[in-house]
Amino acid sequence: MRFTLIHTDTASNARCGVINTDHGDILTPIFMPVGTVGSVKGVYHRDLKEDIGAQIILGNTYHLYLRPGLEVLRAAGGLHKFCSWDRPILTDSGGFQVFSLSPIRKLSEEGCTFRSHIDGSKHIFTPENNVDTQRIIGADIIMALDECCPGDADYNYAKKSLDLTEKWLKRCIRHFDETEPLYGYSQTFFPIVQGCVYPDLRARAAETAVSYGREGYAIGGLAVGEPTEKMYEMIELLHPLLPADKPRYLMGVGTPANILEAIARGVDMFDCVMPTRNGRNGMLFTWEGTINIRNKKWADDFSPIDPQGTSFVDRTYTKAYLRHLTIAGEMLAAEIASEHNLAFYLDLVAKAREHIAAGDFASWKEQAVRKLDERL
């Protein structure tokens, strides 16, 4: 994997560039739709490519490990072939999912023991077998096994959590460097910078991660309960500490405004379930603000879902029709809303790239954020 920085914004830390992988190029800043179990919920790959413009998607190690399981994925030749996706894939190590399973998991220096949410069976992720699992899944970019520390954790908990994450990171990298890809294309490994909301822990985590000289770095443990301003503060802190010539991936974030603010602070890559999850529940993101399509005010609104939208669904369907489908419980409603929201997120980062290249990102971002935060 290679990263080329193309433009930087003089009035902020925003930058745009390109990541080259064996499965294709990724223009940054980029939003990555979440395909947890090998699918982006309710969206055809054809639409992900041609209408939404997805350049890379995510798979989740925890979920894919449990089903369809490693035997099936290996026999298929990896996740790309299994799900018929020929562009890049990134896999989360499953650390966040394990964090969310706190009643049924146990952490130790050896690794993380957990029970399946499907059938209660007992499993363990060690740094070594987690790397092996992601090798079998076959992602282009794989993540370190870490503990996702709660955003409201006290300092002692956060420090112990980081101690464990850094011990695991050392073992992950050693094992990654001792093993080879399985399917004839290269894979790369991103450490994850943890440290909760404590500047000294974040700085230490960044220094440790950078010492391994990897092709990119992830920022984890944000948008997990801490105030939004604390999240921005941690990203700002890390900007000068992470190499300028390597991509930065902010994990699991977030709202459209969060994404623009993080781009302004030097972040290149994003993922979040919000576009599809919120879409399935009737929340739509538009260039004029956020819509709850269930509200009666849209019942006779025959304007496009987003007049400024560029996707097929924006050109085809009206707010009134989508509200009707949503109230009726028609499955097409979730598909339309998910496709709209994902297309909006990809359009958001595409416009950010355009304004960074044009040199007016900072002023455009301020105007855009004010609109995006409105409830219509």
C-alpha cells in the first residue's frame, strides 16, 4: 500500500491524497461503508459502485469469524471472492464489538475470551490468531487487536487499557511480519492509537504506534461516550504526532459534521454505521439538514429526497413516497434511505476533496456544518 499526499489546506489541517492498493485506488478523504458480515445492509454491490461511489468497504472480524466462519472464507478464496467485491476491503479486528460485549467477555494479557452472541459458545482472540483470522478474511488493510476504552473511563482504567493494547500491538506486528498473505495480493497493517481523553496517554500511544513504521495509523476509542469537543481535542493533539505522509483513519465516526470537523484536523479515512442504521429508522442526511421522514410534514412533499443529491434515489423518489413506504413498513424504504444516506456521505467527502484542492475548504466547511446540523 502507498499513500500520496496531493493537496493541503492552508487554513486548516485538511488534506487530500490517494491510497494505492492491489484492489484499486482510494481517493482521500474517504468514507468507507460498513459491510459488517460481508454486506452493506440492503444495498447491492452494483449500487455501491455505480451510484454511491464506494471505493472501499469494511468487514468485521468478530462477525465474520463467527459466521460464515474461517473455513468457508478460506475455501472461497477470501472475502473479496466470497462476496463478489473487487475493490479494497478493510477489516476491524473486532475490538469494538468485544468492548460492546462486556458482560460476556474477559480480557487478559493472553488475549480476549468471549462468548458468541449467536449461540453462547466460548472463543478467544489473541493478537496472533486475530492477525491469522484477518489474513484468512483477506482484507487489504487489517487492524490491530485492541481494547476500545470507554470514553468516560478514569485515568487509571485508561492507562491499564493502553498498557494492554500496546502489549497486544507488539505481538500483532511481530506475527504480521512473520506471516504472508494467502491470496496473492498484499495486505497492510494499521496500529490503533488509543488513550481515551487523556493527552499524555494519546501522545504515548501515538509515539509507540509510529515507532513500528507502518503504512497507516488508526485513531480508536473516540465517539464512545466522551464529549464531542474532547474528541476534536484528541484529534488535534495527534495531528503533529502522526506522520504527514501516512493516512490517518478515525474509527467509527460519525455524523456529517463530525466528519468535516475531523477532516479539518487532518483525518483521511472514516467509517460509521450511521448512514445505514439511521436510514433504516427513517433519518435522512441532506445538504439542507437532517430529516425524520416519518414526520407528517413530508406526507405531501413531492420534492426529491435531497434536491442537491446526486444519487439515483435522489433523482427518482420523492419525500412523500419514501415516507409512505416507511410508514407502511415496506422493505424498499430501508433500501432507498440507506442508499441515499451512503451516497450523501460519499458526496460529502468528494466535495471536501474538491474544496481542499481549490484552497477554500475551511470557509466552505464552516458554512456546510451550519446547514448539516439543522433539523428540518
